[in-house]
Amino acid sequence: MNKTSRERVIVYIDGYNLHFGLMDNGWRRYLWLNLKAFAQGMLKQTQSLERVKYFTARMSGPSEKQRDQTTYLEALETLDGLDIRYGHFRVQEKTCRKCGNKTYVPSEKMTDVNIAVEMMRDAFDDNFDTALLVSADSDLVPPIRAIHELNMKRRIVIAFPLRRFSEDLKTTADASFQIGRTAVAHSQFDLEVTKSDGFILKRPESWR
């Protein structure tokens, strides 16, 4: 990077890590989050936002939650420079040790792998100077370590979601910080988002 150019940043967002951080903090009203504005708000004046990559999985469970997620994903699809990468849910059987009853719990899969692959690919292709990773998943330590060990001169910065933290990520990355209320409160979509075909998406009632 020459001295007159701006530092190129790609933001990688672990969707469920961010989502449940907001939920655990009682901030359901901030779920209608414009991820491009959110990403831009975390950058310094010397940096340029190259792309936002959002990693999630289609929700299984109550139909209203699926509907709310679909509405949100369609709102995100209206944003230029934002890509959505999907993992999947796998239903796992769990047996109660005390009573022996079996329950089936959906578990999100592949998000950490998808993030790792994208970060490594972008590092090799010289697509960023700094990767800003929004996650507290310690499974992402190996790709960060690999990027450093391969001496690709890329910085990795961790933005920890609300009520989420990993000491392993902190010590492996070049820098880290905790996302605060201002970052999400000031990065909300308008109450209505218009798609390219004119269809109007409305913020879910349960997110108000």
C-alpha cells in the first residue's frame, strides 16, 4: 500500500454471532441493521470499504421467525457491495441424561468454514489490506494464524459483538475492539426498504 492510497478493508460478519449478541443484550430493536452502514461506521478516515461479506444460514423453526429473517435478507440484498454466504442448519439429537427423553435441536453449520475460506481467498488475491472480522468464534483462529504465518502482510482486526469475546481471537489478531451501542443504533435501515421491483419491505413488528 503506498502512502497516498487508502487502506482497503473487507468486513466479514458472522451473522448469528452478531444477532444473538444483540438479542442477549436486549437490543431486539436494533436487529433491523444496515450492515453496509454498520461496516462503514467502524472504519477510520484513512480506510476504504471494499466489500461486506455476511455469513448466515436460513433459519429453521417457527414460521414467523423464518418470515422475519427472509424480510431482513431481502433488505440486505438491496445493498451494493454486500455479499451473503449461506451455511445450513443441521438438526442434532440430544438425550437428557436424567430422564432419557430425546429432543432435536437445530445447529448452524459451515459459517466458520465459509468465513475462513473467504478470508484466505481474499488474502491470496490481494483484495484487502485489513480484514475486519465481526465474530467471537475461536474456530477462526487458524485462518488468521495462517495468514500471518504466510507473511502476506495483511492485518486482521476483530470487532467483538455485544456480550461476545474470545481471548484466543484477541491474542491472535493484530487488534480488537468491542462493538458498542452507538455502532448499531446509528446504522439502522429506514422503517421501509424498497426493492428494485418496487416491493416495500417493512421492519418486522417484533423487532420494534
